[in-house]
Amino acid sequence: DRVQELNSLGFVWERLQPEYNLVLSALMTYSSLNNGSAMVQSKFVVPFGDDVWPKATWGLPLGKCVHRIRVRGDYLNGQNAMARRRQLDGLGFVWDVHELAFLSTYRALKHFCKLERAKLMGTGREYRILRVPQKFVVPSGVESGWPEDLWGLQLGAKCTAIRQKELYVKDNPERRRALEELGFQWSGNATLGWLEVIHAAAIYSRLHGRNLDVPAKFVVPAPPHVSGHGEDNDVASIYPGETEWPWPEHLWGLTLGQRLKDIRLKGAYLKGDSANSRRAQLDALGFNWTPKRGRRKRTSP
């Protein structure tokens, strides 16, 4: 079987290429043991005494051999070079590790978008901004709905590294565009969160006469026809003087009351160099830093 498999890959049975033969044979075994993956760890050495591996390959530093093929083109000189490249391609050899890493991250982000869009089905809302929690790790298990080769990928940390260190995208505008088409934002989640809060706060303040005293349980509402509590022509009865729904779609469902409460009690969003300017923004909107305790009168949305 092993001989037939080598022949099907175009293996050249010559005495002049014994080391390459061993590497190819070891790669075939590695691939068969790893679900068809030829992505060998750099420190991997074929174990001694394991009959799963051809005896002649025991002790072979396969990781180093693969690295040298990739970086220096070892074994890929002379008249057999193209034939050997085809052999390696047939095994799924990874020529560009960085490209593979980017593609894995891109596929994970694309799948994340797909799952998030599915959550919004039937709500009338669109998923536009790609926001992956910083600590998000791709879950494992068939029931998770994620491709097996992505299980355990620290996707949140990858997104942070892309933003802060230009991981995968430095001097690569095509990759930047590909991420942006998915809705990837170059500002971090904290910055995005603040922009949402201040946008919603500005709308609330305008609707309430420059008064930003928001009930803790207030959530930015969707229009009546989306929430199922009325028709579009009800806008004027809810917000006198308004002809269109004042809340943009990307803010629907935002827990504005709780976010502002966290600002007031925990100093959320008010750390770092932007703290003073953000305080000034809230002050300009009439933010109530010390609301009265006790049950408040119910206000319109």
C-alpha cells in the first residue's frame, strides 16, 4: 500500500535521493496521522520505536527538514525540482506559513459573522460591525458548529494583534480590504463601545431637551414595525416633532441606561488620555453625574 501511494505521488525510486525519500515518506505518515495536514511543527522529530512510522525515518528531524524546504528550497534543485514540488503539493505542503495563518483567521472571522447574522434573523436588523470579544476562543466540538481545524483558535487575541501590531496586514492592503469587507474595525472594542454610547447619548439628549438623565433599564428601541408594537406612522406619537425613527439601526438594543450607569459608578470609558474630553462630551449633553435616589418617574423612550 505504501509503495502504491508513493507511486501515485510520482515518487522517483532513485538511489541518488535517499534523504528526500525519507522526508517524503515521513511527511506521508505525518499527514495520515493528522487528518491530512502536512503542517509540521518546527521541533517535531520522528519518534523511535514507533512502528506506525517507517523504521528508516525514526529520529528524522522532520520539522527542521520541512522548514528548510520552505525557507532554503532544500531537495528542490536540479531536474527533479518540479516533480518534487508536485509531490509535496499533493500532500498539502504549506509553502507560506503566514498566508496559512491569515487564511485561518479570515475563515474564522467569516464564520463568526455567519453565526452572528443567524442570531439576527427575523429581527429586521443587519450585522454590519464585526466585533469579536477580546477573550473569544473558537469553541471545540461538533455541536459548536465550527470547522474542526479552527477549534481552539484565539480569535479575539488575533483581532487585537491585527489592530495593535498589524499582524498579517502590514504592507498588505489586499488583506486589509478583505477584513474590512467583513466589517472589521480598526478601532478596538472599547473605542467602538464609547462611540456607540456617545452617539446614543446625543440622540437621547436631543429628544429630551438636552437632558441626559437616562433610566438604568433604558434600552435603545427599534422602530414599532420591527419590534411588533405598532406601525411606522406611530413615530410622531412617540417622539413629537420627529418624522422618522430617531435611532439608527446599529444602536437598536444598546443598553444605554446600564452603560451610562457604569460610567457614573465605575468610570467606564473614562480612563486614559481621552478621559477628560469624554467627560466634556457628556457634560455638553447634560449628563447627570449624581441622580436622585429612589423610584423615578417613567419617561418616554
